[in-house]
Amino acid sequence: MTLEANTKPAKTAGAFQTLSNLLSEDVAAVEALLESRSASPVSVIPNLSGYIVSAGGKRLRPLITLAVARACGATDMEPVHCLATAVEFIHTATLLHDDVVDESDLRRGKQAAKNIWGNSASILVGDFLFARAFTLMVETGRLPVLDILSNASTVIAEGEVHQLAVQGRLDLPTEDYLSIIEAKTAALFEAAARSGAVCADADDDAIAAFATYGKNLGLAFQLVDDALDYGGTTAVIGKSVGDDFRECKITLPVVIARRRGNAEDKAFWDRALNPDTQKDEDLTHAIHLIRSTGAAEDTFAEARSYIAIAKKAMKALPPSEFIDALADLADFCVERAY
């Protein structure tokens, strides 16, 4: 069973590929840095970090950094390559930590690193990648970049702790949910875009516009991922379908479905999102309720509203092929083929 969200597979796949093609030399430079800066004489570090880094993922965040810098007319791309690599290392480090906290078994379609090397190694290698990221930031030679990404790292950690603190709170207000995803996901998207503009010496208006783009893109991206947990495909979302449900995470689709349900439905959610009483077969009924109450479609609609804000911010910027590609990338994030 899969969820549909007004998909336009040819357009969206093409948008991602177009941006990758435009930035092919920059992407190659970042990939080389990811490999070289994962190196260490302590064998478990390159083995574990290489495992998750080589799994690839979409590289959305470093792509945003590279594209924003190019859109701002950057000519010296070496600092931007360091910056984009730092952004990806921060993201990868948070994934390693999250998989331990969430007890996830899959990451980017592969066995989670913690299942192979253990929890302690995953956490410590995540710390190593954070340290590498900050070294790369220093190498850009731009203090404001260090400020942007260090603040983003703090906000991400706060968002993860906030999410842990409200786990099991089935009456979670929508505003609290949005605050959590703004911190744990949108903050790095915003920092990736903002720092790319700063690294290219853009003016304040351009920096603000790109920051708005990144923040709203990140919000939309997380909303879509949360909806896909209830009927997407493992190949697309890079983790097991139903992971959020099994981990009893309170996400917007659940909040909406429970709010709209009858007494029997509410009783189901109260039992099924309790780790002590959840049953293996509960996911099927949860997906049914998410769909039948319109919670899935409304979550996608919320995501589209953020994409509209992101694309509007781009209209204030001088047109270029990179601006066009970033606008199409925003559509890609919501209209992925599920």
C-alpha cells in the first residue's frame, strides 16, 4: 500500500537530476572530501563512517549549499565545498545518533550501522563526524558560517530532546509538533542555504531569502516523510515503513487522525502508540485510519503550503538556472514518487 500526493514522477526526478548535473563538478569535489575526511588510523571510524556515507542518500543539504553559492555568483568554490561537506557530516552524525535513540534497523535502505558495529561505536563515530564538520567550517575562513552551523547543531539537538520528551503525548498540539520538526529537520536545511549565501558574500536580502527557502523546504520535507511512514516505500524513505509508528512517535498524520476519529479510533491510538500494548498487526489499521480520515492528504497539503512560501522567497532573487533548479527541487521534495 502506498500513499499518493499529486505525483509528477518525470518532473520531480528530472528536477533532482538537473540540479545534480548543473553541480556535477562541485558534487564530485564534495564526495571526494567526504571520503578523505572520513579517514582515520582507528579502523572502525573509516569502516563505519564509510558505510553510512557511501550509502549516499539524496545529498539534498549539500546540494542546496552548492546551488545557493552558485546562484549568488561564487567564484572561489573551494570554501563552499568544505562547507557543503560539513553540512553533510552534521546530517550523517545526527542519523547515527538518531538510529541509536530510535532503535531503527534500516538507514538509507541498508542495515543501520548500530546493528553492525553496536550503539557505542555509532554514537562515537557520530561525534567524530561532528568534529570533522567543525574542522571543515574553520577551513572556509568565514566566522559567520561557523556561527550559523554551530547554532543549527544546537537547535537540532534541542529538537531531538523535545521530541523524546513528548513521546507518547497523544494530545500534542500541532504547534508543538511543528516546533519539533522546525528544530530537528528544518534548522539544517535553513543553515545549509543561509551559509551557502554567506560563503558567497551575498547581500543581506539574498541571505534572508535563501534562509526562508531552506527553512520552509525542510519543514515540507519532514512533513512528507512523516506521512510516508504510513504507506510509503522503504526504497524511497530509506527506513522501514512504519518505523515512526513502531517507535510510538507522535507526528502530524497521527495527531490529525486521532483528532478526527470516534471514541473507538481514539482508544485504538491510545493503545497502539503505547509500546507496552502495541501489536504487530496494528500498523495496517493505523494506515487505514490515516487514509480514511484524510490525515495523509492534509499533511501533504500542509507540506505544499511551505513549499509555496519557499518558492515565493526565490522570486525576489535574480533569475538564473540555479534559482530555477532550486524551485524545482522544492517541488521534488513534496512530489516524490511514492
